[in-house]
Amino acid sequence: MDDVRLILSALWVAVTFCYVIAAILGNFKPGTLEGIMAGEIDGIQITQNVLVGNAVMMVLPGVMVFLSLALPYPVVRWANIALSMFFTGVILLTLVYYNVYKVQVWAYYYVIAIVEVVLYALIVWYAWKWI
């Protein structure tokens, strides 16, 4: 087994933990559970499409744990680079959304967002230099 594959897979495990931790901690903010029960979170109406989109976003890092070990070399390299850049963009767009719509962002979110961006940068770095 290639060491880079193991490193990439481990980085995706770390990203997946960050997603789970952020989702759990988000429920502890006052008013969040009431908003969810009312069908809204952070000003967004909860619909089937929103939940499907969230499911895809949450499942992809977990699937990449396996795919980083299983896909053939050129595919796994570019999938890691592309998905890491995509998810970094999502984090940045989320922060822009929160700023534009004046959503209160708690400090834990910044900590997790920074850690995720660093992890994504490491994924891109290892995949990019992988020959």
C-alpha cells in the first residue's frame, strides 16, 4: 500500500470528524433546536433538497476515506485535489453567507473551519506532490 494513500485516507478521517463535531456542537447553540423543529436553520428553510444536499456534503468526506485507498492512482490524485478545493470553497462561501445575512457565528465554528481548511490544504499538498 502506498504511504500517500494512507496519509490521504487519514486526512479524510480527520475531516469527517470535524464535520461530525461541528454538526453536534451546532445543536448546542441556544435556539438551534427550536429553529430546526420549526423547519429552519440559520435562515434557511429545511426542505428535502436542503437535506439531500447536506447528506451529500457530509457523506463525501467519509467515502473519500475508502476511495483514497481504492481508486487507481491518477483518479484518486485528482479526486483528492478537486474535492478538497471544492470543500474549501464551500467553507469560504458559508462564511460569506453568514456575514451577508448577519448569522451569529460562534467561535467553535471558526476553529473547526480553520482546521478543515488546513486539512484540505494538506490533502491538496500530498496529492499534488504525489508522483
